[in-house]
Amino acid sequence: MKTLLFLLVILTLFAALPVEAQSTCPAGVLLDFARAASTCYGLEGEQACIGGAGVTAVGFDGQPVTGFSQIGDRVNVGVLRSLTLASVADSIPVVSLNVQANLTDAERRQVALLLIGAVTLENEITPLTEQVVFVSGSANLRATPQQDGDILARAGINESLVVNGRTQDGRWLRVRLRDTNAIVWVATEVVTGGTPNNLAVVQPDSPVYRPFETLHLTTGGGSLCDGALTDGLLLQTPSEETRVVLTLNGVQVELAGTFFITAEDAALSIAVLSGRAVVNAVFIPAGAQGTASGEAVTVVGYAADFLPGLPLANLPVFIRAAAPLDNDAIARAQADYAAELAAEAVQPQPTVEVVDTTCRRFVRRDVSLYAGPGSFYEAINEIQSGSAVDPVFQTTDPQGAVWYQLRRSNWIPAAQVVETGECPAIPVTTNFTAPRTNTISLETCETTNGPLRAGQQVTIRFTPPPWDNYPDARDSARIDPGHITIGSQRYTARATQAILIAGTIGEDDERWQRQFYIVWEAIPGTYRIEGDRLSYTPICTITVPVGG
């Protein structure tokens, strides 16, 4: 019923087209387009859909793509090496694609492609092998695969990362930073899961492209609708303000709007129906057509006779094509664009240099953190070179060395901290009032509320690897409730509710997490604490000093 209603809506849109479109294209052609729109309605991101007969899809193995040959079939665009459309009797072949191109994940938008008639579209981006790994502790995500590479982001414990390459020595994995197009690197030693050795070896400066970000189009020049419609590609970006960069037939194109593209005899023609295009640095306004042959690009007002047959109603956003421009209007638009570029390129006037006095404290080399102000306390964690620190107190140990207590409770030798800018003095104290509660993670052996003190109610917790679906996570505590052993005393753990930490509910990429914990009253002494659930056994040794 919903499909029938949608088909009626599409037919209504076609009926609303200018009179010349209705008279030029036979009812059968309009019905083909309406059926294609209905069949591929609700197409999701990074998907392709067959909307008309006569489509051959080939994968990167040179074989036909399984499950993608009939009208209505859908498939992820990443598996497509080529699409070949051939006109058949009484039917127009149509394929709809949504591709992400260079848009970021955070934008949640796609570029719509509509192949019409006898065309071939080739995807020149070989699929990347990707794997999901999990951070075993906190991890720095660096700009280069080096210990001193700039830190662009950090990942928390058990956070999932999608990796798509590795260095030759296997010590670093390449990651696309979530919700951006930035590429970062994570050390292999700080992640778990996956089989990193199966990833491709990549160079640090090699770019990462998405499917159909580089593509090749061939059109047959066939004629439909009494010559008002030719074979070609309709392309629409999310809006006329959203610029998408593609490499099309070896030509770099920047597109923002809606376009009809053909490619015959090594000439690539882009008609700008709305918005604007830049092809080989040549500006093409709406109402004009640019033809690229090698490096040369010629721009003229397009002939309006091809407009009536275009199935604009099949695009996500219905537009009315711009009226053709004459040469004078094109020249004015290009002059305005050149002025716009010149304004953007104007360098700001020199200003008086302002000295940055911002206080920054960081460590110059990898440094151990301790449970208390002295090396005789347990070394419970390590921070990497370049990490920022935030001392809140300072004191001295029995040998007279100065120690800083960090905001996250651990202690670091003051000699390991570098200061720049104008930093306030760090308060000196010898009296630390013990908080009533504290928490310790068995993955990091770190506390969250200062050093452990006698009498504190301490939540001791550990976090096993995540589950692939909610039922497994939900039933995990019943299958094995987990235990925590303190010294020789064994306690049955409790479990938090399952929470979704990655992916989409009901999809293959979902990941669910639960923490297992007990609450223990701290008693002076040194203890070996062990978590235990199935084969997951994190271990810490902690000291609770006498007298707090």
C-alpha cells in the first residue's frame, strides 16, 4: 500500500513538470522513472539500488555481484567495481546510488547519483579491509606512526576503533578519526581484538578514499523522449552550499548543487542545473555547461532541449533547472567568482605579535605514575611523552624530592614535569583528608578519588570485552556473574546494565558493554586483586597505607 501511494506521489510530481516534458516523454518513459523512484525509495547511505532492467554489476573479483541483478535489489556501493546499463525493449535502465565521497561521517549526508540509459560507471577505489579493535587502556591517537607524533585525539578504555591499515613493522594501525576525515595512528600494543596482520601495509602519507570518490563514466549518447533525453548521470549534492570533490574521468571536479553529466569520445560534459561547479579550476555557473577535454575546459550556456526529459523528481531534492545563460552572463559569473577567490586570498595585515603566556604543564618522556608521593608506592600507570598534566597539590618525600598530585589522583615526580607560560604556584600540603568513597579500575589500577585510604568504601570494577548483541550482553551475568578476589577472599561481582557503545541496534556493527564490580571497605595492607569472568582476568596489586 505504501509503495502504491509513493508511486502515485511520484506520478503527480511528473505531472507537475512543464508541458513540454509531458508531451516530449511518452507515458511509458515517465512510468519507468516513477517505478524506479518507488522501487528505490528510502535508499540508505552507501547503498545502490536497481530501478530498471538491463543492469550488470561486477565486483572487484571480476565476477557478477551476488544478489544485485534484479529490479529492487540493493547492495553496499563498496563492493561494486563497475555498473553497465544497457537499454532493453520497452524499458529504461536506471540505477540509484548514495555515496559519501569526501563528506564527513558527522554530516550524515550523501551524494545522490542516478544513472540513466546506456551508461557505464566504474568505481576506481579498491575496497579497504577494515577491522574493529578495542582500546585496552587509554590510547593516544597520533598524526604520524611515531611515539613523538602529535596527539590529535585520545581514546578511552574499551573504546572501539575502526582500523584500515598498518605499518610495515606492524607496530602502528591506521584509523579514520570518528566524525571527521582525519587519519590518525594508534599503537598496536594498546588495542585488542581483530587480526591486524591481515590489514594492508600502508604508507603514512597515503590518502584514504571512499567508494566512488574516484570514478569513470562512459555514456552511449542514446536518445530518448524524441531526443529530449540522452544517456547520462544525474548527480546531486546534499545542498547548493555543500561542496563535494571528486575525480571524474581523471578530472578533479568540485560540485555543489545538481548536475547532468555525459562522457563521450574522451570529452566530459557537466551541465550545471543548479548551484555551481569548478572543473580544472574553471568556474561553471548554473545555466551553463562545461566540457573538459584534457586540461582545457570550455564553458557555454547549455541547450535547453535536453532539460524536459530529465527525471528530476527521482532526486532527493526536487529542483527546477536554471535557464540557459548567454556568454555575457557566464563571463560576469566567472568574474564574480574570481573576485570571491581574491577576497579569500587577501592576507590579513601584520599585527603585533602577542606572547602566549598560557600555562602548560606536560611530560617530556614516558613517565610512571604512583599511588602516593614516593617511589616506594606502587607504580600503577604510565603516561606517554607529550601528555598534559594538571597538578593540584605538591609535597616532598622522605628524601626531599618534590612530588605532584594530579587531578586524577595519581602522583608524579615534579622533576618529570615541564612548565611553559605563566603558571600559578602549586599549593603545598602535608594533610590529605581521605574521601569517603573511591573507585579503582582493574584495567588501569588507577583510582578516581585520590590514593586509597583506610575506611574508604571502594568500588572495584573491571570491564570485559564488549558483546556483539544485546541478548548476549543481557544474559552474560547469568551465564557467569564474575568474581573479584582480594587476597584470599573471593566475592561474587555485580554487573551494571548493558549499554550500547558502538554501532546501530540490530546491525552487525553493534557493541554492548557491562562492568562487573564489588564494593569493599579498605583495610590497611597490600593486596593482590584479581577480576575473573570466563577467560578475562585483570590483576592489580594495591596498597592501603596505615592511618590514611
